[in-house]
Amino acid sequence: MPFATINGIRLVYDVRGQGIPVLWIHGFPLGRWLWDPQVHALADIARSIAVDLRGFGGSSAPEGPYTMETYAADLQGLLDTLGIDRVVLAGLSMGGYVAFAFYAAYPERVRALILADTRHQADTPEARANRYALIERIRAEGTPAAVEAFLPRLFGATTQRERPELVETLRRKMLTNPAAGLIGALQAMAERPDRTELLPSIQAPALVIVGEEDAVTPPDLARQMAEGIPRARLVVIPRAGHLANVEAPEAFNEAVRGFLRELEV
Ligand code: MLT
């Protein structure tokens, strides 16, 4: 497992493929494995870097507090270590929150954005309170509390009905995350800033992707986000929920491939 020491912690990552550098940022409570269907299928066009954020998978899980800015600084350090100047930044859900923080801090390093199943708004007071309640449950019961809370919301109705084995495989992977990292991430999400005002200032081309059945960050919200970013386009993926990239990898990859091709010319 390749790793780099960044900001005093260990960050585990994989690099695969050749072409445009793409940095893939996973959501919650996931890991770099989320992007397996992309890094393999796009290896002929993209040099993919898939990383475990601090607190996830094989990366260190130091004591918090964590913030979106901390994750972004880790990623910037990783790019420096790999000698990569500019990337296509691809984030799903919480990964999108990190991508916004990264763009806000280091816009010159972003060649383009892929924002999948994510949102630009901050948490509502109710969502924030739910996160802090879940943090208390994780402190008492460990990682399974987070997985059981999120799992039912992550997949679309089609996947839940037709592919229970996929849900089960991902459930097992989610359970490998350390509780300390999940607590840090929930706090980082609860305290993240609203990015509505960032949207019109984004100069990079952006691909906004959303699963048609995404109940966490629904298509209407994705449409609103795409309309707010000057050079954005929206792709809605049929028969997929919040994890559109694993639920419908072919449609997802086709959208990404088309987007990357346009960047090449
Ligand atoms: C995620 O998939 O990263 C989470 O659903 C994001 C969130 O809880 O806001």
C-alpha cells in the first residue's frame, strides 16, 4: 500500500493509469475503494490517484478536530509529494465538500471539477444536530453505528431491490473505518461552511453528476448547483442513488470519459 507522510500523518493512496491526473475523493463512511470502478475503467485516459482521507481506511486517524480545510491541505501535500501541479478534482458527497474547500484554497491547482452526489449548502441546524447525536452513538457503539445509520440512505431503490449483494459488500468495507476518523468527519461536515457564494467564482469546467434516485443529495439540488457554476454541466444517472459511481458505473464512466476527452483538446 503506497503511502505518504503529509502534515505529520500517513495518507494511503493508489495511483493507476495514464493520462490526465484525476484525484478521487471518497464520501462518508467510505474509502478510496469507492473509486475502483472508475480507476480501472478509465486507466487509458486518466492517471487516477485515489486516497483515503485522514481518519479513513489505511490512513492515520489522529485526534480531531478535523475540518474540510484540513482534508484539503492533506490533499495539497499529497499532490506536492507526487509532483503533480494541477488535477481534475473528483469528489463524491463529502468528497465534494472537500473539493469545494480545496478549490477555495488552491484554485490554481484545479484543472476541472467533478462533483458527484454532493451539495454546496451547509448543514441545516437539524442535520447538524443529527451528526452530533450520531457522534455520541459512535463513541458508545463504535463504527457500526455510523454504518447502520448511513447504509439505508446511500443506495437507490433499484440497487436495494435488485443488488443486495453489492450493498452487503460495501457495508463490510465501510465497517473497516476507525471510529475516531468517522467522528472527526461528522464534525467536519457539521461545521463546514456554505459554498453558495463560491459557485459563481468557479472558473474551472465542472461536471455535476447525480443519481436519479439519490435521496441524500437529490437531482434538484444538483441542478441548482450546476446552474450556479458558470462552466458546469449536469448529468443525471438513471437507476442509481447516492453512490451513482458504483451503482451505475458504466453510465457514470461514460460521462466522466466524455468530460475528460473535452479537457484534452
Ligand atoms: C456522504 O456520502 O459523504 C454523506 O452522505 C454526506 C453527508 O452526510 O452530508
